[in-house]
Amino acid sequence: MDIEGYVRKHIDDPMVVEKLTERILDFKDVDKNYAKKLAEAVVFEVRNAYSKKMYFLDYYKSGVTMGKFGVGSRGIGDFYVHSKIAEMCGNAVISSRDLDDAGVVKIGDYYISVSIDGIHSRLSEFPFIAGFHVARAAMRDVLVMGAMPVALFSDIHIADDGDVSKIFDHLAGITAVGELADTPLIAGSTLRIGGDMVIGERMTGAVGCVGVSKHITPRKNARKGDAIIMTSGAGGGTIATTAIYYGRHDIVEETINLDFIFAAKALISSEWIKEIHSMSDVTNGGVRGDAQEIAKACGCALYFDTERIRKLVNSRVLKMLDELQIDFLGVSIDSLMIICPERVAESVLETIQSAGVEADVVGWVEKGEGVFSIEGGKIEPLKPKFREAAYTPIKKIVGEEKPEDYREMVKQIDIAFEKAIEKKRKVIERLRRKIPV
């Protein structure tokens, strides 16, 4: 619970200290006198911190919340916010502007790829699984750029009442991936969420990865006439979350594998890597989301045989998704997608299979725009929804459809973006005048 946020909302209530005292006692095993003193201190700090306006401390309020706009939910709303974030990125060989998950700079003859992924928010109470999947996700983003991972770094935040053992269990998950992939965890940070202002046991954080290569395979390099190959996938943090919160815990074990990493490393080490135009991981809202971004980045149309994709989803995972009515095309299945000239497709498949991973040609690239599915000889547009496929009971209640006031929310987000840019420019100009010539 964010007690600072609670007080901000109820600061004008004359009973705020008494009410917050009760909230604290709900979470903490402390005496009432201590809880009241803590509540009084929080109220004192909030009154001081938010009673005055100051340019550096204030920000434009768009009135659009993260949840309502679907930020982090890997759909249209999330993609729009990330497109605005990309506009803030600096110049690089590859950045968020190119709709790739890893950014790339070049130093001498080498490309340095960097990525960072946050842990799945619903895996807070399952630190090992959270660490395993977020480390694998960060490594995936580097591998699909054609780079060999060389280092991992982590950032762990646990709320005030969280058990210290979470740190070690989480790191065990991260380093299990790191050791098997010969990629050490070399740096990081460990903090409390909100310091003294957040009570409870919630954990969050991120893992980053650095990779090195002499060749890159960004999304924008896909070309007309290319074949699209996908590997088998059993999902990662998303599928594990589905299994946990629907009580199908035995399915979690299916997600604990490194097939993606083994397949990608085999390709990067092979002679075919220079022939491959583009690689991607099927994670951001599933095929629906990732394919849309690839098509936009390369300026071509993508066609997919959905039945072939279906056959590549782990059979136990697919059975669960079907029974729960979760669209396998709209959820992260942790497959590696390779886009390459048709003439080398068979060699690419053989290389992947030599690593013990199944794969198949599932589509092709054509001139045009958009993404299309082919099923039973029928071609249909394949578009992302406002949010990824609802994969937990709560997400099914929230839904996947675009809000009626979406356009108005976009306008407010655009204004907030411009206000942030304006602030940045003012600060840059102020500091630039102080730089000695």
C-alpha cells in the first residue's frame, strides 16, 4: 500500500491521521502508538511536499491513467505511449524509434546491443520465476539483434515489509539463466519500493543485458519475398502468470526452458547469420502485436499461416489457452521469429533444429502494408487489440476493447508529451549557458 498516495488523496480529511493509522495496522505488526506517529510523519511530509508549486517538481497532469490507457498491456494504447517515448530517444544505430526492444550503438567494428525488461508485475510473490523469466526476456532482446550476450545487470525493489530472502531467490532465477547462457550478472541495485512510504511485500524491478556483434538483425531489415520462420514456444512470464492464477501450476514448469536462447545462439554462431535480415521475439502482445510493429518498421506486409503457428505452441500450454478461451495469437508465447531470404530458409531451419528446437516456416513478406492471417484459405487482417489477450481472471474483467474516449486520451497524452519536451528544453538551455567555453 502506498501510504503517501493515500494521504495525498485524503489530505483535506480532518480524520486522515486516524484513518491512516488503521491502514498501517492492517499491514504492520506494530503498536498503535507507533502507527499513529508514523501516520503523523507521513501527513507532515505530504503537506510540505505538495503544498507549493515549483517548475522542476511539478508536471502536467494529463488525467489519463496508466491502467485506463493500457500502458504495459501490450496493445494499441501501450504501443502509442512507446511511440512517444521513442521520439525522446537520441541518435543511435538502432533505438526505440525503430520499434526494436534492444538499442544499438557502434564502437569501432562492433555493435553494442543493450536491452532492459521489467519483471512481470504478477510474479511478485514468486521471485525465482520472476527472475528467471525477466533475465531470459532481456537476453532475448539482445539475441534477436544478432548479438551474443556478454553481461546482465539487475534492479530489485521490494516494499518495506518484504522478506529479504526474496532478493536471493530472485537472483537465483536470474543467475540460473546467466550461468546456462555463459552470461554473468555483473552489476545492479537493491532498494525498497518507495522507502518508508510503501508498506506491504510487493516486489518489482528489472534486468538488463548487453550484447556484442559485428552484424545486426533489426526489424526494419525485413524485405519483400522473405520467408518468416518461427520456433516452438511455451511462453514466459505471461504464461506462467496465467497458469498460477488459474490454479494450473503444473504448466509453469513448461515455461522453464532456454530453447529460445539455444536456438538464437546456434543461428548467431552459424554462417547463416549474415543472411538473416531480421529476428524478433514473439512477446509484445503475441503475433498480433509484434507482427504489426515489424510491418510498420520494414514498410511491408506480413502474411501468417495461423495453423502452422498453432502447431508450434507447446501442446500443454495451448490446451490451457484453449480451455480458458485465451487467443494464442494475442499473448506472448516466447517464440523466436526469423525473417530471411527464402533460399536460405531450409538451412536456417536445420540450424535451429540442430539445437534441439522445433521450427517451421509460418509465413512470408510481401509488398504493401499491414499484417494478415491465412486460415482455411481465407485471408483476414491480423490486428492487435487495445490490450493483449486477457490472460488472468482480472484481465478478463478489464477487457481488451478500446475505450470510447480513446481519441480524447490521445490528445491529452500528446499535450503531456509536449509539456515534458518543453521542460527538457528549458533545463538544457539553462545548463548550456553555464558550460564554460
